[in-house]
Amino acid sequence: MLPIIKGMVIAILVTLIATPFVKKLAIKLGVVDKPDPRKVHKGLIPRMGGIAIYLGFVLAVLGSGYMEGPGIGLVISGSVVVLIGIIDDIYCISPWMKLAGQLLASLIFCAMVSPVEFITNPFNNQMISLGIWGWPLTVIWLMGVSNAVNLIDGLDGLAAGVSAISALTMVVISLWRGQMAAAALALFLACAAIAFLRYNFHPAQIFMGDCGSLFLGFVLGGLSVISVAKTATVISVFVVVAILGIPILDTFFAIVRRMKNHQPIFKADKGHLHHCLLARGLTQTKAVLVIYGITGAFSLCAVLMSLVGSSQALLILCCMAVIISFGAYKLGILSRSPVAASENK
């Protein structure tokens, strides 16, 4: 228990101490986020705050003695993601170059940790081997979660807070399953993200940038793979989807919305969940807190799904699907056109 407490303290202190230095570095390099019609902040805000989150997490892993097994693989592959994010924050590289960097990081993770190799049918407990499909499915998952967290990083404190809640949920479920290493790694990530909120919650003094959001998403995706690879049940996959519900659903709705409006998938718009909440008159702080609440509700469902049997878990999942569909319809997430979105500033 002492190594975990030590790691928590390191993650918090390093992130708190490193963030002001990263802020000064970003300003010196001119890496600042400028306001535009799609964004809600005003003035120039330095980016690259994710470097502080990365340092807090990595030094916590090193200082606590968890730099072995899945820890080393997660740190090395996550470092590649941070590097590509830093390059993007400074030079604004193309989406395809970012995807190439994420692909490399995902392949490194699969080689050093392990892809999901098999799952269990929840109805007859029969083991199903994924064979050669394990690698591509794991790679797609890691890249998908990375970009999903990146997409929700649109309000002060949103991505950091949602990631922290998701990581803490993984801590609870990992401890329940006896996966101490996964629980420790998730706890270190949560501590770093929470510490970063000291500077990132509204009004934000610094943004995490792509290096931060992509790193948080990648580590969350990696931790979920570690968990699923060990439990191997289909329900475990749904549990992970519930934990990461906000970024996954927001990304899914964004893809559907852009296809419906005949827009490129990579083209940014103002139809995300946080934009819809702002359009309904909520302040930044209230919108973020509402999304925190939704993430917490999803996390509670994830915990319940991990505790009950397969049939009860599927029932919870069906209820979630109905509520999510109704909420998306009421908020108009799928119906908001790029023109209408741009008018709601």
C-alpha cells in the first residue's frame, strides 16, 4: 500500500509543480490557443499542459516501483503519443500524421503489453479466440479512445475531469477483480489529471493540448485493454464502454452528424455535447459539471455491470442505451448542422 501512496503523492506534486513551468515554456515558444468562432474561450491560452500530466504519471510509475510488466509498456507507448501530441501542438501537423504516430504507439503497446487475444461468450461461457484479429482490434480501440478524449477537450477542465472520473472507476473495478497493478496505474493517472485541474478548471490558465488529451485517452484505453485481456468476458467490454461513455458517444455522434451533413469526418464543428449544453444557456462551469455528473452516472452503471451477472448487466446496458438515445434526441446532437452550430457562439 505504501508504494501506491508514494506514487499518488508524486503524481500530484509533480503535476502541480511542472504545470507553471510548462506554461512559461509554451508562452516562450508561442504555443498558444487562439480564439475562433468554434471555440468558447477568449484571449490567448498556452497549450502543452499535457506534458505536466505525463511527467506526473511517469514519475509516479517510476517512483512507486510499478515500472515493470504492463507499466513499462504503457509508459513507453504513451511517450510516443505525447511526443506526437507535442509536435502537433507546436506545428499543427495533419490528422494523418497524428494517426500514424498513434498507430506506432498502439503497435508498441501490443508488442510490449498484449492485445486482447480472446473473449468469452456471456451466454454459454465458451471461449472465443480472436486470433490475428486481436492486434488490429486492440490498435483500433487504443486509437479510437485517444481521439475520443481529444474530441471532448473543448471546455475548461472537461477532458481532465472526465478522464479522472473514468480512471477512478477503473481503480474500483480493478481492485474488485484483484488487479492491483492496473488499479495503481489508473490511480496515478487520476491523481495527475486532478492535480492539473488546479490550473485547467474554468477560468483555465493553461490547456492540456493534444499531447495531454491524446495521452489521457491512450492510457485509459491501454488500462482497459489490460483489464479486458485478463477477464476476457464480453460484459467486460461493455463495462469499459460505459466507463468511457462520454468520449466514445460524443465521437460516435460526431461521426454520424458529419456524415449526415456531408462534412469531412475530421472537420471540427460545434455539435458536441458541451456545445449543445452551452447553446441551452449553461455557463462553462455548469456545462462541465453536468458532463461530470453524466460520466459519474455511467461509471456507476459500469461498476454495477461488473458486480452482477451477464443477464442483469445486459439489462443495465439496454436501459443506458434507451436513456442515451432519448438524451441525444432532446439535445439535438445529431440534428445540429454546421451552420446552426456556428451561430451558437
